[in-house]
Amino acid sequence: MYLEFQKRLAEHLRDALRAKYELEVDNIPLEIPPDQKFGELATPIAFELARKLRKAPKMIAQEIVAALGQVEGFAGFDVAGAGYINAKFDRAGVVLGTAGAGAHPSDKNKDVARVGHPDSSEHPDSSQLVHPDLSEAGRPVHSLVEHTSINPNKAAHIGHLRNAILGDAFVRLLRASGQRVDVQNYIDNTGVQVADVVVGFLHLEGRSLAGVRVLLADLQRTGERIDFYCWDLYAKTSQWYEQGSEEENAARKKLRYATLHEIEAGGNETAEVADLISTGVLRRHLETMLRLDIEYDFLPRESEILHLKFWDAAFEQLKKTACSTSRPRVRTRAAG
């Protein structure tokens, strides 16, 4: 869904630039603001057009916002700083739209569903018509498929791509059978692999939180990829755990798990570094998958699950269920 909003905003920006300045801009730069209070998307397009239009970026940004008007799914647009355009999602509308989508299928979809987009006129022959999977209530089955789920500590490799392609193929098969399918990519941003990269930044390279922010800005400016950088650092850190004396290696492993526990706890500088790095790597993962036409509806992050106490609530329900039925009891083992 997030990528859908990016595409929609980019298309409306192209239309606004075409109507306002008679400019054709193929690549619209879109970024995620550093703080959510600024919105969910931002664009520095006004800075790129300043020389060509011979106007101040802020004036251009104001003109673009006026030309944009209302865009479906967005609550509004603001001009910030010297010319950034911040975009805020209409969160309430998005939630209601997601919850209501597919709740009452139309008559034309009750008996048969066409492969592909419901409004498409392609493949009109009967061989392209399939009977939808229906629930007992007669509505299309609503499925949630989770796939990809790469640890956000390094670039995606060929095995990750294989798994993502298999998951995406399964999603397409379910949709072709008439099911409504949402796709989830679970982000383990508090795992030990992320902790290893954080150890590398903080202890091998001796960077602070501010230093990591400077590095990310430098990599973006020079066109280098954070996921490749982290891959090399992850390998160095893995070797570092075993390159010292017995006492040094034991201390380094204690440092590893202390870092992991700080990330899981949140609310500290170590956790902020982990969030910066894992989010930067995740963006590169999504760009990689988008090149394969693989998209996701939900990106649940383990940090939110921990901090919102979802696991605690689920565990209590599991214990109650296990105690109140004749089924085997659920046994768990604490991590770490």
C-alpha cells in the first residue's frame, strides 16, 4: 500500500509540473521524512527545478502544492524549510478503506472472477475465467501471505530473491483463484543480526548516533548503498568476535548480547542506531523487490510488536487456551 501511495503522488506531481510549467519529469524524487510529524513522504523536487525555473525553491514548492490540490489518500501537503514538500497520509481514510475493501463483493464477482484486474478487458475468452474461492458466507476468501522477511542488516542475496519470488508467485496464484490477498513482509529489526551490525558501528568503527547519521548522509550524497556497507561491516564484526584471546572473545560476546537487549528494550541510543540502520537497509530491500514487481501491503516491525506488548498479550492468551482445553500445552523457551 505504501508503494501504491508513492506511485500515486509521483503521478500527480508529474501532472502538476506538466500543467504549471509545461515540464516533463520522468523521475520524481520521493523520500521518507526523518520524523513522522513531517508526514509520510517528502520531495525535494523544488530544489532540482530552481535553476531551470529561475525561482527560489520555496516559491516553486508553494506553487506545486497549490497546483496539486487534493490527492486521494492524502490529508494534505506542506512546504517546509527552504523548499521541501511534505505529504501526509489520510490515515483514517486509509484504515476505513482497507477494512471495507472486499467486504461486500458485487454480483458480477459472486459466481466468477476474471484473472487480473476486475476492470480489465484483456483475456476475454472463457479459459481466463476461474471460479473464486469462497468462504462459507459466500464471500471471497481473505488470505494473508507472509514472505521475504529478510533480516535488515545487509543487502538481499540470491536466496532472499528466490524466497521472495516463490512467495509472490503463491500470492498471484491465490489472487487468480479469486481470493482477496494481503501481503506481509515481517521485519525483524531487533534480532541478533542487526545487533551485530550495531556493534560494528559503535565499537569497531567507534561511531556515535550522530556519527551514524553523518555516515548515512554521506553515503546518500555519494550514491553508495547502506545495505552493501552493512554487509561488509557485518562480516568484519562476525570475525572480530573470534579474533581475540579467550577472555576478549568472551567479553565481545557479552557485548553482543548486551547490545541486543538494549535494542529490544528501546528508548536508548543503541536502539536509535539500530532503527536508523535497519530502516535504511529495509528501504534498499524494497527497492530491490520493486525491480521484480514484488510489493507488500504490510511491513510489521518486531520493535513495535515488542514495545506495544503484543507478544505479552498473545502469550497470555496461549496459556489460557492451553489450560482450558484438552490439547497439548504450549511450551516456550525464552530467547537469548
